[in-house]
Amino acid sequence: MVEPNIPSQPPAPIEHLSTIQPAASSTATPPRPSAPPTQQPSIPPPANAKPVPHGGPTRQYLNQNLTPHLLEGMKYIAMYEPEKPLLWLSDFLRDRSRELEGA
């Protein structure tokens, strides 16, 4: 009977997308004279809070009533990676609905 091939080391842990870094370029680039660094704002300017209405009536409805709240919840999920993201998002949307609609 043939025994299964058991690796001597445990498999490498799975990387989350949020921890993956881009690979370094393997091609050498000639050095360029460095320009003085420009002041980049550390925080991007706030996005327009009001969605711009465009598209058909269905898209306009979703952009006005749902998209801003979904995006806010999804940003939190991407940043904090809760254990149960769908449950967290459903709770977030329920609470947001109560805030906005007074239900």
C-alpha cells in the first residue's frame, strides 16, 4: 500500500488581500536626478457627499438611497476585516436605516 506524501512543513498561511505588497520591479532603471519632493496632502480631500445623479431611474434611485451607505460599510469591512462581514454589514445597514428613516 502506498502511503500519502505528507509534507515535512505545514503549508504557508494564507495572505489577506490587505497585506499583499506589490512585487519589486526586476528591471533596473537608470538613476534620474531627483526633484525636490512636493508636498502631498496626507489625507485626500473629502469625496462629494452627494451622489451625482446619472444613468437611468433605477441607478439614480440606488445612487441616492443605497450606494453611499453600502460604500461606508464596505470601507469599514475592508479596513477592519470583521469575523462575519455579512452579518456586520447587515447590522450596519439596519442601524443606518433606523438613523435615517426613524424606524
